[in-house]
Amino acid sequence: MSSRTLQAAKVYRDLLKSIRKNIEKEGYKSHFGEFVTQEFRNSSNLSTDQSCIQQKIKLARDYTFLLNSVQHHKDLLISYNIAVDRSDEMKKVLGKSAASVGLQLPDVYQA
């Protein structure tokens, strides 16, 4: 595989991961991931213009960065709002921390 192909595959994986994490949480939004998959398949077959390919890869990389940044911004806004009950958020953070070291939360924290 060429380096351009590997680069495109990495950008594609990162974009799909970001879409699944940030957009497709609800089932009715799954069409967006399907659209991205179709676009990558179409552009791999028809275009031999390297500048066009690089432009599309850059667009996908920028959109991945945008999706991740918007989600991070939302998380920051929620965490800074003191009036919001953050117990569910804290349970999620504790669950991720426990799972990262192979443990489970005590029954007190589980819903």
C-alpha cells in the first residue's frame, strides 16, 4: 500500500470513529456514517487527480477535528455549569476510570 492510501485509511477510520462517538449515539442518525462510507468508496474509484484526493483527505481530517472539538466544548460547558446536577456525569467518569484499569464500580455507584 502506498503512503497516500494508508493516510486516507487512517483519516477514514478516525472520521468514522468520531461520527460513531459524537453523532450516531441515537439510531436514527446512522445515515450520516453511511454517507461518509459511500463518499470514500466513490472517491477511491473515480479520481486520479492527486490534488483533489489531498483536498478531500484534508476536508475529512478537518471535519473529524470539528466533531471532536464540538463534543469537547459541550462537555466543558456542562462541567462549568454549577447549577446542573452532575452526579450522572461523575458516575460516567468513575466508570471509565474503573474500566480503564479493569475494575467495576461498586454497587453504590451503579444505576
